[in-house]
Amino acid sequence: MTPNSFHLAVMPGEGIGIEVMEAASAVLAAVEDRFGLSFRPETIPGGAHHYRETGATLPKNGITRAGEADAILFGAMGWPDIRYPDGTEIAPQLDLRVAYSLFAGVRPIRAIPGVRLALADERAKTIDLVIVRESTEGMFASRGKGEIIDDREARDTQVITRATTEKLTEFCCNLARRRRESRGTPGRVTLVDKANVFLSFAFMRKVFYEAAANHPDIDARHHYVDAMALDLVRRPWDFDVLPMENLFGDILSDLGAGLIGGMGFAPSADIGAANGMFQPSHGTAPDIAGRGIANPTAMILSAAMMLDWLGETRGSQAAVDAGRAIEKSVDHAFGTLGLRSHDIGGSNGTVEIGRAVAELIRSGEADPQ
């Protein structure tokens, strides 16, 4: 296998997941044409409707097949009216995170040119931070393990381990360093916790600083989660890389998306030691599914993150260059061409946005002059 040929597990899921995946696939086809990359997609079905029809959220060997691919490209799965008997939602993406120890949930929050921001301050145009959600522990460690006692109380237990906190800190310090070199960001890692109240968070902070000491070139800090919720609205341009517990990351990454135009502009990656899953931060959006108006930008930018990760881990400069080209083309599409998706009051649909970004990649029009 050449370093420019990749086997992709494509899991479009349901609802708008299918639609945004088609737009991302059009962009990846343009990447193949221009950068000499070769993708071998293997579609794996799954989701809530698959569960209703078969009794399983994924095919019998779905998790294994996904893990054997070079990367997992995931659309969206889940449906409000289809749930497990205990009332929880269908979420195969959580199963994949656990199966392959995808501990680092990377959620970039970046202002895109031309997209109206929630904050009027001119500095909002410089927002470029990354929330790194620890994706295997925290409160989510209780998924499927909580208990209801005599119908009078319910309990879920948070889990924070040294090993995972060390891995998370190492990942975030390396990410901050790479961002500083490639984007000119500060090289700062700020742990978000509630160490003033909970022993588990005090332990997490202790381990964080011990691990961060191995990276003296990185500015390691901490911030309470409630203060961070305030400051992400008050001064988000001051932050760089923000590691945090699973549930905190789930909540604050949605707040971050609101700062930059909404979930349609919020990509994500779940990274482990050997596997990576890339998906938009949004869900299946049943209210607009099938109408062709879903914003595919988060899915397209997730594909860019996938290429960057593949390039770094598989030694393909072409993949790294392709990921950057996608990001530049998205910026050009909204900032220069004036595209406006429906979720920000425009009229450009899913297919149209995907096609515009693909054409920009083929032409190289968005390349830096």
C-alpha cells in the first residue's frame, strides 16, 4: 500500500448524515483528482433505523470492519423516537469510541470568513481554539452502568484515571505545539475542571500538571468550568487548546459552535493510539432531513481533519496538503464567493455547497497567493 492510498470506513448513518456525507464525498473526489490520493471507501450501515429493523445498531462485524480501515468517516446516527428499552438513545459512535479507546475528542472552534458570528466584537473574527473532550471516561463511563434504587434515586459514577489523563495531556501539548508552528497560536493548554469541589477533578488537575511538566515549551494553565462558560462568551479569542472531562466537553463544544455560526460549522475528530473517527458535531436533524438544506460544512471540515491526521500518521504530505486545501476552500466559498447555508439565513443547499468547495479545490482558486 502506498502512503497516498487509504481505506475508509464510511458510516453515513441516517437523517442528514447521509446528505452531508454525499457532499463530503464530492469534495474527497476532487481531492483525489488534484492531490493524487486514492480512497477506497467501504460503506457500513447503522444507526437507530438499523436497530429498529434488525435489533442491532450496526452489522454484526461493523465495529471490527470500521477498526480495520485507515480512518472512519462518520455522518450522524440516532433518532429521537427510536431508543433502547432503558430510554437512552442509539449512539454507535459512543461504542466506537470505547472499542478503540478514542480518548481525544478534538473539536475545533474557528471563525470562518463571511459567516456571521455571535459576538459583535471585532476580535471574534480571530477565534481559533480547540476543545479536546476526553471521550472514554468522566461521566460517560457510567453509560449503561448507572443504577436506579427503589425508584427513589438514580446514580451515575464519574471515572478519571491517571493513564488517560496523561495521554490526554500529552496529546494536547503536542497539538498546541503543532498549532503554534502552523497557525501562529500561543502554544497554551488550559485544563477545564471543577477541582475546587470534586476529588476526581482535583486528581485530574494534579496529573495534568505532572504530565505537562514534560513539555516546558507549552504554557499549561487551568480554568474552572463555570468560569470557562462565561469566558467563552466574554473573550474566546484568548484561548488555544482546552482539554476537559467528557461531559464538560460535550456541553462546552456546543457553546463554542454557537459562537461561530452553529453546529453546521463544527467538525470533530475522535483520536486514539491507532484509530481515528471523523464526524460533524451535529446530529441527524430529523426536522430537516431529506430537504437538501443541511449545512455540510462541518462534515467537509471533518474530512479535512481526517486527511491531516492520515497525513501525519501515515507519512503522506499530499494528504496534509489536501486537508489544508479543503479548509482554505471552505473559507473562500463563504468569505469570497458569498455562499450562505440555510442555517445562517441563506439559500445555498447541501449539494451546492459541496459542489462549490469541490470546484475550488480542483481549480486551486482558494490557494494562498
